[in-house]
Amino acid sequence: MEIVKVYSPIEDKGIQKNLNDSPIWTGLRYHESELTEAREKHNTLFEYLIKFDGLKPVMVNKITKL
């Protein structure tokens, strides 16, 4: 298992209840390596700490508004 930081301008308050169908997966999302680019495009970003089992997201550990 690996914890990954995922950044998105989309605030999903219900992500913990419906992680696999969250709008962040179909909308805009960025990896930590793309954070500079994301900050240039969006005024507000949300940082999601998500635990992955391979490519499958299994749990949200923390959500932070940047």
C-alpha cells in the first residue's frame, strides 16, 4: 500500500463515502509532481492524501485546502 498526494480544484466532501466514484477522478486532478502547473491554473486546490493498493484507491487519510 502506498499513500499518494492527489491535488484537485474540486472539493469533494463525500469522497470518503464514495471514493471510487468521486468527481476528482473524472475531473481535474494532479499528481504532486504537477503541483506547480496546477497552482498556475487554479486559485484554490485541495490536497487529498489517498491510500492506494496498486492502482486502486482504498482510503482517504486527509483533505487539506491549499
